[in-house]
Amino acid sequence: MRVLTFTGLYPSSAFPVHGVFVPQRMLRLCARNGWKLTVVAPVPRSLPFLPGRRGRYFHVPRVENQGSVRVHHPRYFHVPHLSVGRQWRNIVRACRPVLAELDRSEGFDLIDSHYLYPDGCAAVFLARELGKPCVVTARGSDVWVLPKIPAAARAMREELPRADRLMAVAGALADGMAEFLGVPREQIVTVPNGVDMELFHPGDRAATRRNLGLPQEKKILLSVGRLAPAKRFDLLIDALAAIPGEPLLVIVGDGPLRSDHASRVQRLGLEGRVRLAGEQPPERVAEFMRAADLFALASDLEGWPNVVMEALASGLHVVARPVGGVPEILTGPEGTLVGDLAELPALLSQALETPHDPAHSVARAAELGWDSTLRILTEVFEDVVHARKPARAVR
């Protein structure tokens, strides 16, 4: 089978950790089955002098090889906030010739898309034009946030039910998607992400701390994610001020709120107790996991948070809010769910001081490994390809 993955959530040389969870899934799936993978990952047009991420898009190559996978990055017109409603149609216009050429030159059997809008809507429309089956996976904020944008909601309700199969990385997401789209819940397949247990595993904590320049004598509370509003790192910083024993909070990630969080740390007098470690590649994240005593996630919104899986595989106890798929992951002694935010400092303090058996966490991560996920995905992809009769292209 030849699979074309279509999503803006995919790494590039300019954004090496962006959407890494997509290749983590698709490379394993295609390797397992001997399938050929090609990727189309559209990016907005940009100019090098634009600030922040927008300027970095200019440096994304038009085409690049990532190992054996050819990744295409067509450019589409987009003005943040102003053209959100037209974004999926702009992606269709930009990507139509690329997909047509790939179909002529290489051929592909199925379009696999990640994130409902704009990516999923564009993928479903293009698949219909080309007479190809299409599967679309919901990832998180595309279910919890985007339906509140009227233009995006209209496009999703119109296009997504036409997909050959809808999937979600968590049961909670599948429930929300079924309700929003008005489709039967049983038509949405829940396919969670697995975790790389060769990369994420317990290790020599003292040696890892030396390598990272972290103190040996302190308890270390770790959190990982994009420094964006929904991730609520402010809650962890505020909680730290109320935790006795002066543990060190290490936050791995970068984003628009970095300066806000740094100012908050200074305002609370926590300069020596919070370390903003910046964006790190997965190999480095794994080291921070091995150096930590506890992992925390205070997000308002989540899909199936890979960082929780990675923390478990690293042998850590996890304290997290019960959002998205988190309650589906943390079901036993490997985790603590925070129902009342007022209890967050006390629960973090208790978890830091309570002995934890890493085997509980590792065993839970192993239960949620890649085997069942890849088996389900294989069945879904083969079913939709075999069931789909040649379709007449849309005119």
C-alpha cells in the first residue's frame, strides 16, 4: 500500500519537533506492513523578517527527504485570525497540483490526515477530487476549540462526515467529535498513540542530572509542552511557591508565553526554583525524564498527551488534570488526577514525598504500547482501501 499523509502537523528542518507524534505513528505503521509513505505538509507563505514562528516558515524547504520519506511543503496563503474561515480552501488550492502530480508519478492508495481543521477538511475534499479513500484523525484542540469558530465549524460539519473513516486519539475526543459532527459514535475509531520505550525508560538519575547540570540534592518536578495558554504552566509556577522543601520545577518547551512565565517566576521570587529549559529534541526530553522525581501536567485541554506516556515509560509518577484522554491513561497507582485546582500544591507535595515504584508506571506504559495501535490502524487502512470502489472525480 502507498499512503499519503496530509497534515500541517509534521516536523521539518526548520521545525524539528513540530508534530513529532505523527511520524512516530506513521513510520511505525508503514514499517510494520512494508508500506510506502509520502508526506504533504503544507505551511503558510511567509517572509523571513516576520516575527517568531511566522518568520521561521520561510525557511521550511519546499521538498525534503527525512530518511526514506519524501516530505512536500506546499505554500498557501494565510493571515492569522483573519483568514481562518478560508484556510482549508487555500490549502486545497495550494496542494491540488502537488497531489495530482504525486498521483501521476508515484500513485497512492489512501490519504491519511491528522487534525480536523484545516487539514482534515482539505484532505477530504482533495481525496474526493482524486477518487481516493481518506481517513482523518482528531488530535485534541481540533475538537475542543475549533468548533467554537463558526466558519471552521461549518466546514468541519460539511466535509468531515464524508471521510471514509474518522479516528480520534482518545475516547473523550471521539465522544466530543461524534456529538459535534452529528455522526454515530460507533463510526469513530479510538486509536491512541503508543510510546517509544526504547527511548523513554528509567535510568541513572544521578548521572543524568550531572549531564544536564541539574542539582543532585533537590527534588525535581518536570513538565513538558508548548508554552501556550492552554498548557497552564502558570498553575505549576504558582503551586511551586506553596510547596515546602524548595523543589526545582523544570519546564521543557518554548512558545509565546515564555517571557510571561519568566516574569511570573521573577515576580514570585522563584528565580532559583524554576528552570525554563527551552525546546528540546526527543532524546533530550528523555534525559530530563530520567533526571526527574515527578511529572506534572496542568493543561486545560488535551487529546492523548504523549508526554504523559513518556513520563510513565520513564518510571515517573504523574500528577495531571483529568482532561481529554488523561483519565484513560492514568487508571491506577501510576498517577494522581487533580479534580480541584486548589489541591494542586498539596497533591504535588504529597507525590514528591511519597515513595513511588517505577515498575507501576513502566507497566502501565507497556500496556498502552504501539502493538495494539498499529494493529487497529492496519485494519482500518486495509478496510477502507479494499471497500472503496473506484470513484468518479469531482468536477
